[in-house]
Amino acid sequence: MATYGNQDYTNFRAVNLRGSTALRFEADTVSGTIKAELSEGIARSWTLPNKSGTFPIMGTFAVQLAAASTNISSTAVTVSGIRAEDAVVVMPNRGVSAGYSFVAAATYQVLLGAEPRNGSILLTFANSAVSTGYTEMVYSYIAVR
């Protein structure tokens, strides 16, 4: 039996969880789930890196940028699981998620920076043409602790 942080753990080897597609971890009032979508019927295997730490979170979000009357503007997007102490990278994706689009420089806003906050990311944009139209862009993000 192994002991980590004053807790005793049984040494399991080759555990087979038949008929299960999720593992649930609980610690006091906090819990998390790892889930696998096995709808294709293909066997899968995962190898975790040989290091300690936490897993990054990543995803996409759409943000609507209103017409701005200043050269610098900011907006916050809600991202569950992110904390102020995280490191975050935000990259624009191609295209838009709705019918909005760029019209020459009249609606172009450039992402200057992204600041992680508890439950959100604050995005700051440069608006050199002082845009006159609305745009909606899709961004990808990755945050690590």
C-alpha cells in the first residue's frame, strides 16, 4: 500500500472498468470527471506524461465586438474553470460564428492581449480604424496552471 499526503492508497494493477466510460474523482466537496466517448467502437489507450502537475484546459468561444469609439477596447468572455493565476494563450480562428464578418478596415479589431480572471478572460483589442460595424469572431484558448 502506498501513502501520499497522509492518505493510504491500494496498489491497483491493470484495472478493467467494463461498461464504464467515465471516472469520477472526489475530494471533500470538489469533484471531477474524466469521460471517454466510445461511440465508434474503437479501442483506445491513453498515456499520461511522466510528470506531476495539473492538466490544461482548452476550448473555443465566440465574442461579439461592438462598434468602438476608441482605439483600445476591452471585453470579458466567460470561461468556466479558468483562474486568475493561470497562464493563458488566445488565438483567433478563421471565420465567424454568425453572419458578421470583416468589411475592410471599417470593422477590423486586433487582439492585443488576454488576461485570465476567475471564471473569465479579459480581451483587449486595438481598433486603429475606430470601427463602425459589429463583428463576431471565434477564438481558441488554452490555459495552464
